[in-house]
Amino acid sequence: MSEHTGGRDIAPAEGRLGVLLVGLGAVSTTVIAGVEAVRRGLSKPIGSITQMNTIRLGKRTDSRTPLVKDFVPLADLDDIVFGAWDPIPDDAYESARHCGVLRPEDLEPIADFMKSIKPMTAAFDKAYVKKLDGTNVKTGANKMELAEQLREDIRRFKEENGCDRLVIVWAASTEIFLTPGPVHDTVESLEQAMRDNHEAIAPSMLYAWAALQEGVPFANGAPNLTVDLPAMLELAKRNGVPICGKDFKTGQTLIKTILAPGLKARMLGLAGWFSTNILGNRDGEVLDDPESFKTKEESKLGVLEHILQPDMYPDLYGDMYHKVRINYYPPRGDNKEGWDNIDIFGWMGYPMQIKIDFLCRDSILAAPIVLDLALFLDLSRRAGLHGVQEWLSFYFKSPQTTPGLYPEHDVFIQHWKLKNTLRWLMGEEQITHLGVDYEE
Ligand SMILES: NC(=O)c1ccc[n+]([C@@H]2O[C@H](COP(=O)([O-])OP(=O)(O)OC[C@H]3O[C@@H](n4cnc5c(N)ncnc54)[C@H](O)[C@@H]3O)[C@@H](O)[C@H]2O)c1
């Protein structure tokens, strides 16, 4: 029924883990502050699977439910060292103050620590994030030179901070919409395009390339292509590096992927789902640019289609209308409001409506995702896994998949997949919830 795999050889999580964040804005400063607050015993890592979730092993009657962090060998929070790049020179304290996610009473006790994290100069180009100006930027003759400078940053950070291992997470602004083209097909064409300053090479790709060349796992928290390109996959495989993306699953999409599987499980129809958001942080301002919004919109729209499978259920979902709007509204700051109007129908086609008004805090939902991704990607690397880490789909709005596979969006399937992967890594039985073995 369920098989025992014997598990993988996993190198121990010894020494320091450097977590390099691209972008030192709302999400990054919130994760850094939260980890430090937890380390000082001032807070709890709420929302983090690695820190708070347990995992059932064996039969229900076995009573084996360790914490995930006691089951798989993960880096300890005390062994994490943070670094970042940002075109805005503010240190993590100033940036967190500016972003306004955390209250002064949570920020002041760790102000000394936050002030010690200063961003390295960024590989930044305003052409890809129109609403942003930055002074803390690298210069070079071409994009390849900038990427080589990023590689030097990575090596220097590792050396100066005595890190044994590194991971990189993109938590920088959403870039303009780009589609994969011929230059992204192979490592050679990508590198040639970097030398040629080709417009299809966005700054995020330079970070991804630099990470993969340095053997550093890379997670993409924004909807940009970044590592979701054939050339990057080839490089990840060649250098044995795990990658994952795209776009952290927080807020409205999280709720959507919790609710939609339930409606489908009950075979209830969906006529339409209208989602609108108001938010006033820098992310909202960047998304006010139609080209950055398009990148985000594509990422948000795919979700329902994949969960509800209209092709398979034309009577229920064949005519559904899905619309997503994001509006920049400064008074709200980071505290987004996401409204959903959902028109469903039931027995004999009778219509019903569901209204959700989520008074959400985006960065509060994103911070534990960044922590978990950093720890799990480091685990993947030590377990010898490379290429796309689909088991981390749980954390993303548009999960990157191995080419040819469709993504899993249903948050419950994703959660199950994640935990079964942990069981598989450790040679524990898969949990199928079949249940007949209790009666035998
Ligand atoms: N907060 C969430 O819930 C959430 C969810 C999903 C995705 N995201 C994505 O995560 C990213 C970060 O969100 P945020 O709220 O922290 O945004 P933010 O605007 O507060 O921070 C982004 C930071 O990235 C910097 N940046 C831009 N281009 C850069 C570059 N080339 N190199 C280095 N730094 C660069 C900006 O200067 C800014 O400080 C955005 O792309 C956002 O869409 C956030």
C-alpha cells in the first residue's frame, strides 16, 4: 500500500546559513525582524510550517507527530545570517520604518540589529520597474558585468559572514511583463544576450544566473519569469541547484485556493469570481504601472482555471468569469483590503453569492513563507535535489513546474505534497488516508 523508500542521504545542517534577499522592502524587513524577534524570545514564528507545524508519521494509532523542524534536519534560526540588495540605500531599520508594516514597539527593541543590515548595491534598471528610482545601483558595461558583480557579492558575503551555505530569495519589486523568447532557451543564448544587453534580460534574471553559477538555491517570490526559463533550468541541473517560484501565495489568492477546492469538492458551480484589492504600499505603487500589473494579473488569474478544470466540468465551470483588479490607494499602506464577490450555483442551477472582505496584512502573510522557503531550499540542496522543487508549490501563486506538467494550485494538495515529500526524504511511509488497514 505505502512504500518505505529508505530516505535520502542528507548532509547535516551544520554551520551558518546565509539568507540573501533581493529587495529590502516590506516583505524582507518583516521576515528579518520577525526572525530576530523569535531568536530573542520576543515573538512566535506564526504562519511558519517549518517552525510550528507537526507532521504525522505512521498510523494514527502510532502517536508519532514531531514538529517538522525536529523531523527533518533544518538550519536553526540562530544560524541564519541575513543580507540584501536594494537600489534604495536605506538599512533594514529605516526601510521597515518607511514600509510601516511593523509597529514601533515591535521594531525598536531590535533596532540595533535592523540597522546593521545594509543593502548591497543592486543590479537595477528602471526600464523594468517604472515607478522606482534608485541610487544604490551597480554600473557596468553590460548585463553580464552586472551579473559578475553579483557573483562577487555572493562570494564576499559568504566569506565575511563565515557562512557554510547560502540561499537567495527574490523579494524585490514586480518587473514588467515579459514572455519567454529564444534568448531564454539555452544557457549559451542567455549568456550571449546578457553580454549584448538584450532587452529580454531583466535584472531579476541576473540575480538568478549569478545564484545558479555560484551553486546557491534560488526562490522567486514575485511573478517575474526570473528562474522560470529553460536556460535557468538547464543551469540549475548542470550545477545541481534547487530552484522554485513564482509569486508568494498570500492574501486573496491564498483565500481563493482554500475556498475553490471546497466548492469543487461539493460539485457546486461557479458563474463568476470578482476580486478587487486596494493597497497603498510600494508594491501597490509599482503595480499601479500597467506593465507590472500585467505580470501580477497573469499570475493571479491562472489559479481558478487549474483548480476547477472547466474542460472536465463544463456544466459547472465552463462559463465562469474571473476578474482581478488591484488599485493603489495610499491611505491603506501595507494593510490591504481584498474583496471577493463569488457567484456560485447549486441544485437545479439556483444562484447563491459569497462575499469576502479580507482585511489583510500582506507582508505578515509573506514573511513566514520566505523563512520556510529559505530553510526548505537549503534542505533540498543538502539532500542532493536540484531543478524545480515542485513540492514547494504550497508557497506560490503560480507554482513553477517541471516542463510538461501542470501546476497544482489546490492548497490542500500542495500541503499534502509538501509533507509527503518530507516523509519520502526521511524514508517514512507515505500517508494516503486510505484507512482500511485499521480494519484488517
Ligand atoms: N507581500 C506579499 O504578500 C507578496 C505576495 C506575493 C508576492 N509579493 C511580491 O514580493 C515582492 C516584494 O514585495 P514588498 O511588499 O516587499 O515590496 P516593496 O516595494 O516594499 O519592496 C521591494 C523592494 O525591492 C527593491 N527592488 C526593486 N528592484 C530591485 C532590484 N533589481 N534589485 C534589488 N532590489 C530591488 C525596491 O527598491 C524595494 O525596496 C513584490 O514583487 C511583490 O509583488 C509580495
